[in-house]
Amino acid sequence: MSDDVRLEGFGAALSREELDDLMQRGVRRTFRRGAFLMTEGEASDHVIVLLVGRAKISSYTAEGKEVVLAVRGPGDLLGELSAFDGEPRLATVSALEQIEALIVPSERFTRFLEDRARVAVQLLQMLTHRLRDSARKQVEYGAYDTPGRVARRLIELVERYGESEGANVRISLSLTQDELAGWTGASREAVSKALREFRDRGWVTTGRRSIVVLDVDALKSRAL
């Protein structure tokens, strides 16, 4: 694997030897922006490790409304639950930008964990973190108004994908207002109103799939 590929999450927890071992058990594949890496309800026979690019994890209501559950980036592991229990996929994964990913058959991934006990512990820690994050977001839906939830998602994006531009921070991840609405559990109109409030206060500027945070501290205060 090239040294210029920088991984976070599960991938970052692996040693060079462990990562090379995992890479040999799978095949690399490229996905264009908008492509589906996994589809909710489909049969499971592999896991995916993101190497380059970012993806969104979504589920859909009976009415067809998209609910964004998370955003994943380089080093993140996808599809591990279905690999363990053989049940259909719980969510849909789609590329927010061009993606390079490692596809590992489920039986090979399970064997990898059997051979690498330390990695199995790292995976358990990752799953625990995701469970805590999911529980925290469920609390948010009842405890915060829409602007508060939007502020919290923007701060999360700043921390994970922010690029400094002097005193400002550009969020490098390209999300539509519909996707941001799906991530905050609100309507597009409510999210648009919250962003307009933040613009009027001089906290952010927005463009087509572009958000620049001008006052991180003020946004953090609104997120409390």
C-alpha cells in the first residue's frame, strides 16, 4: 500500500504489518461519486475498508425519506456487522466523492481477526465508540432544536474535515442541504432557515455544496 494514503479510524489502529496483511486478503476497487458501495437489505458477503474518499451511511423511511446516519472517511470499516451475523445490510453506503476501497470477503476478514487478536480488540473499541455516538445523537433529537442540531453537525464536520483559511475554516466535505437535513433529523426548510440564521449572524458563509465557518466559537456556543 502506498505511504501517501493516510488512514483514520480502524485503518489507523492497524500496524503496517497488520494493514499489509489485510490488504493481501482483499482487492482494491474504485467507486465514482454517487455510486452505491452497499445497499440496505442486500445479502452480505464482504466488508469494505475506505482508503481514499468519503461516504455517507443512510437508511430510508417507509415514505422514501433519506436519513443520514453517519459520514465515513479513509480508514473506516463498513459492513462488519453483517459479516459477523450474516444478516442483510442495515444501511446504504454511497460515495460522496470518488472513492478507493478495499473489498475483503467476509470469511477472509473473520480469519484475519482470528489470526490477529489485537485487531479484534481494536475493532471492539471502534464498535463501542460508534454505539456511544449513536446513543448521543438519539438524545440530541429530543434535547436540541433544529439550529442546535445543525450547529452540532457543523462543528463535527469542522473537527473532522475542516481546512483552515486564515481565521476561517472551510468544510471540505461536500454535502447538500437535503443530506444535512437527513443527518440532523429535520426538514430541508428547517435546515435552510438555520443556515440563514447563522449567515445573518456572521457565523458562516454558504455556497453550492460549500460551507465556510467564520466564527467557530459562536457556533460551538449555539451547539450547547
